[in-house]
Amino acid sequence: MALEPEGLVTTPGGTRKYGDVTVVIGTGQGPRGDRPAVSPLFRNVLARNHWPTLPGATTLYEVFERSVLRYFNCKCLGWRPILDGTAQPYKWMTYQETKEKATGIASALLTQGIKPHDRIGIYSPNCPEWMITAQACNRISAVCVPLYDSLGEGSVEYIAHHAHLKVIFANASKMSLLKKALPKLKGYTKVIVYFGEVDESSPKAVSDQGIKLIDFDDFMQQGFQKPGEALPPKPMDLACIQYTSGTTGNPKGVMLTHAALVSEVASITTFLQEGDIACGEGDCILSYLTLAHILDRVVEDFLLSTGGCIGYWQGDVKKIMEDAEALQPTFFVAVPRVLERLMGGIKAKVAKQGWLTQILFRWGINQKLTAIHQGKPLAEASPFWDARMFQKFQDKLGGKVRFVISGGAPLALQVEEFLMTVLCCPVLQGYGLTESCAASFLALPRTGHAGTVGPPVPGTEFCLKGDEEMGYDPNGTPPRGEICIRGPILFSGYYKEKELTSDAIDEDGFFHTGDVGELTPHGCLKIIDRLKNMFKLAQGEYVAAEKLESLFRTCKLIDAIWVYGNSYETCLVAVVKPEKAALQEWAESQDIEGDLSALCEQPKMVAHIVEELEKAGKQQQLQGYEMIKAVHVTLEDWTEANDLMTPSMKLKRSKMQTHYQTQLDGLYAGLKKGAAA
């Protein structure tokens, strides 16, 4: 018998709605044999009868051409020239100038024999040359293949060989890694186009492999001297192959068509207009999240479709706030780790003020949050505290940010509410994957959306699939299950990986995300677990490590944390990277002397961290088995360089386990010894 979750409302017109945005367009089913239960099919109300489109544009090439006609003399791409080691104010090229440069690069590619559907690599931090090259690829139907800025030589070799990159555009800072991969590039890579200054050994090293090395501007001049006609792509042609770093094994090439990416741009455009936060000419973003990750790529394609402008960072993570202050972006896109650090920096700054300032700061936050929870609009919740206390923090982001979007991982509600209050603008969580063109769900500044990733965007339909063993019922109250996505925003498959593709997309065309969602009464989705990153403890309890890490990172003493457990142990342990300033402050309060390394090994400090984690767990009403019983404290950074983190800032769990196995064994041995005493 068909089932539907409780809470559905049928309007007088016959529309079945779950909340104010999410509508039902199908029916649910209970479990049948070995097939799990499945929820009804859900869509955004704006896509109830049809998918959104962009008038006059079905490919990224047409999107940009349309914008050049409309906004030809408007600011498009910006950067900060460096003079005597100091970053200068942003310098801009217009839409028309950007098109001219992209046309020159496209023509030069044609002179090298590049044909439609050939793959072109880009290996660089975010910069104007990156986007110019991408637009050049769109102009001649070439396929853009980004390489993560910090990928090691093994992955560069693998992707270049797997995708058979004909030309690679590289920042000069990446030439040392690229040179090591040269022997594997021989035979299919014809040209390496660089920007910046390369060392003296690069030209010979490249030419010895039969590959041409050409400066970006010189390459563009070749195109100007021999202009070629545009070779526009068709909607179902590949626009890019986005290799996901993953947490194990070789990267997978996610194939995204022009149609999928344009559908995503149309979805975001339609949805933000509905949420009264539409973007257009005059809007601006700071580009610092790697363009090789789909989140920033889609955001930039979206903004270029609206006539907005993009300011690129200097390339130094420590100078992001400096770049933001100089650029004055109108919205800010971040991953939770960046926002957690922003919150930590604000709290640390306030902690250095006098006791009265600290009391007033906390009082202002509490008063403003109380007003918001009582239903007052954010802008009207506390104008007094905004003007006298919080505006200076908004000014650190340039003073013009209208909203913040967080994606890539769950953002703790505590962080969301703190930054919403202090930055005086909505903080909106989104959810999606490379396979779904980044944003499949996005919260709006509305009641009931805080703490969720919002309803589906108009280009997505989804259902929840149950898991009896885990206790997830997609037709229960509330509905819970694995998030399965379908729609025009979906990828076409994994490049040269038919078996992986068939494993990921079922016979009904749904992509199985591996994430577990809960549908709220407002029609929003909460990410509550991850099937693929869950483990079972010895007593049979399942643990969602990423959820716990997100909660524990809000502790004042914690800069980063990795939670570990397995089916042979009954409790959790963790590896913790402490917040250095908080660590020193606590040590001084306890009259404990020593450098940071010594403090990390101080038994009293280790015990204090465990106590603080326990307090945080109790505040979040965690179960006993979700508490951390022992920690190893380290000052070691977890980065892409030491292979402990992906380029999208997610921990490589299997690598972390291998790296810290000795310490993990020691933690469990110590717990057992203590229990036996």
C-alpha cells in the first residue's frame, strides 16, 4: 500500500505540500522483499510542473555570451597586483575584455589542433587566467578538466593520463610538481601554457619530453594573430570532468554536461529570487575556495550569468579577511572550517577586551537571538546592538555582505547562529555533491530553515530510502533515510568507469548519496548521518563520526578533531589539534609552564580537554557511547600536503587511522588498564 509521511498538507488547489516550499509529486512505498521502504518523491514548489531554465541560454558558452551582450562594460574579473611585496587595490577587466582574452586563448587552442571534446587541464590556484581558460574551452566545445591546486604528483599524473589532457594550463608555482609528471605526459600532452615566472630549468625539462612550453600572454597573442571561429557546444556535450579526490583510491572523474550546469545556474537564480536575495549587476564575491571544486565553479558561473563580478584572492589563506575587506563582496561562500575559524577569531578578539565589553557582547548576542527566535526579522532583531557592537565585525568582510552560504560539510547550529548574529546577515547552509553540481538543497532566510540545508533547489527532486538495520524509516515521523537525488542537475556518470556509475545510479535514475537526511515539518532537510562514514561499536551502537566532529569543534579548546572507533571497542577516542591561544591561556591560569609541545603531553591538559569534550557532549544531549573517553593531542597540521585531508577540506579517515594507529592503540590500552585497576 502506498504510504505518505505525516505532516503533509493539501491546499484548496489540490497541491500536497510539506512545509512552505517542498511539494509531493509521487507516492511512498513500504518495504517489499529485499527492497527498502521509500518516501514520496519531493520537489521544490517552483519546479512542480517544469524544470527552471535560463532564457536564451542552454550551454555555459551561451550563458557568458548573453552576459557579455548585457553587461559588456561592467566589471567582470578582478585581482590585486603586488607592488614591492604589498597587495594593491583590486584591478578589473570588463565582460568584453574577458571575452576578448577567452577568444584569443580559444583561437590559440585551435592552432594547436584542439578539436571539440578534447580535454584541457587547468592546474592553478584561483585567478583570472583560470576563468578565462574555462570560457575559452566553452567557446570551442573543449572539455575543462581542473586539477586540484594542492594535489600531489601521483594524482596529477593519474588525471592527466586518465583524461588524456591535450593541453595543460598551469600556474608557474605548480611547475615543479608538473615537471615530475612529465614522463607520463609524453605522447598525449602537446603544450603546457604557464602564467607567472617559471624557473630556468623548466623550458628544457618540458622540451626534453617533446612538449611545448608557452607563456599565457604569448599563447593568447598567437590566437589574436590567427583568429578562429567559435565551435559552440550542444547542451548534452561535456563541459567539464571534475575529479573528486575522495578519501580512498584513485580520483573519480565526474562528467558534467553544459545542460546540467546551466540547469544548476537556473535553479539557483530562480530560488534566490524567491528568497528575496536575488543577485545581479553590482554583486561581487571573493574567489578563494578552489575552482577545481564544483562549489566555487558553480557559484562563479552563476554570478557571471547575473552580471556580477569576481575578485580573486592573493592565494594566501592568512590574507582572506584582508582581501575581503579590500574587495567588499556582497555575499560570501565558505566551508564550515573557514566559518568555524572566523567565529574563533571573533571570540578570541572579544576575549582580549575588558570584562565589561565581554559581558555586553554576550548580552547583545543573547538578546538578538531571543528576538530572532520570537519571529523578528534579522534586520529588525537588534538595531541597537548591530550599530554599537556587531557592525565592526561585518566591516572585516568589507561591510557589504548580504548573506553567507556554507557548503561542503555540516555546519553546527551554534556556529550558524553566532555568525548570523555577529555578521548581521543570514548564514545559509547548502548541500550537494560534485555529482549533483554542488547545490541540491539550500536554506533560505525563513523560519524553520536554521540548522538545516533547506528545501530542494528547483532543479532537484529527491526521495528518502529506508534502512531497517539503522532504524531509518522514510515514512515515519519524522521521515528519515538515505538521500537519493534525481533531476537535470545530475552528472552523466564517472569517466571511463561504467561499473562505478551503475553502482551509484539505480535503475530509476536516482543517485544514492550515502548521506542520511531527515525531513523537517518546514520541508527542509537535515543531514543527520553518513552511511559511508559510520561505524559500529562493539555493543552494536552506530556512530556518525562527522556529526560528532562538527559538534565537538565548537569547544573553545579545539581547533580540529578526528573521532575514531571500531567494532572491537565499546567507546570512542579522538585525535585533537588544540586551539593554541586557548591552550596557552588555560596553562597560564593553572600556572603550568612549558612550550606548546610540552603542554600537549601534560596529563592535566589532556584530562581537561576530555572534560571539555564531555561538557560539550552533554550540552548537545549526546548518548553515552558518543562521548570521547580519551584523546591524543597533537600540534601537527592535517593538510593535503601530508595526505590527511582532501582538497575540499575533508579528513581522509583511512589515512588518519594509518597515521595515528600507534597512538590509537595506546589510548585504548590506557583505557583498559585504567578499567582493570
